[in-house]
Amino acid sequence: MVEVRAVVVYESMFGNTHVVADHIASGLLPTHEVVVVPVQEATPEVLDGIDLLVVGGPTHVHAMSSQRSRASAVASADGPDAGVVLDPDAEGEGLRDWFDELPELPRVRSAAFDTRVGSVAAALSGRASKGIARRLRRHGSDLVVPPESFLVDSGNHLIDGESDRATVWATRVAAAR
């Protein structure tokens, strides 16, 4: 069987989106050669010749993160009683900036995901994955599944079962044409 090349790109402030990205990669591994990279390492060279692009980020203020919301997240982790730790790749450009520089993606299948607080309905909390999906389509990519959200609790931990659900979701992404 010929392996299909996939890249999972993530933006993660406190590590939840990073964990989900790694589980998505696990779900793709049976059928894909997979690379997982933080957004600042998702260069045109990394994306060259790929067949599948999966992109995810945290939901900030009802949508994709912004420079301001990212700075706020960094500041919240700096406090003495922060209770959160920054992902090693948290600082740097976010998905919005990356999409501004992203080349066209014709014939590349794609999928979008996000992490968001799971205690409120998506209609109230918004979803970064919808904006990610819209930008992927604008770059000529074919979205193969609807955008997906993976939930965190108010203490900023992935809700039990979400990591496994990410792996299962990735098998559906892999099978979609």
C-alpha cells in the first residue's frame, strides 16, 4: 500500500490542542505517513507534496485566536497562581498569521479541529474550527469532514475521552474522500 503524506498543524497555548493533534496523528498512522508540527514550523517546505492537511487551534473569544488573545493567554500563565503552563510552542505566530502566508492548496484534502470549553453550547462559545475550515477552503483545499471540536473543562484539562475521540475522528478523516 502506498502511504499518503499527511501533516497535522496545531496552535496550542496550554497544551490541550497539542495533545489532540498528537492523537489525531495516531489515528492517521495506519494509512498515512504523518508529521505533527506547531504552526510556526508549518513552512511551505513541510507542506510541499502533502495529500492531507489537518489544522487545529484553540477557541479564543468565540473564534480563532488573535494576537491579543494569545498575548492574554501568555500573561495568564505568568501569574504566581496561574494554574496553567504554556505549551513549549505557544509563543510565536498563530493560525491567523500563518493563513495569511499560506500558499494555495489545490488537490489537498483537509480537516479542521479546535479545542474549546465544553460547558456551554457551541452556539454560545463559538468554534475556531469553523474559521479554520473557511480559510482552508479559501486556499483551495477540499474539506473532507465537517469541522470538529474537542472539549476542555473549566480547569483547562481535556475532558475524559476526548483524546480517544480525536483518534477515532482521525480514522474518519483518513477514510474520507
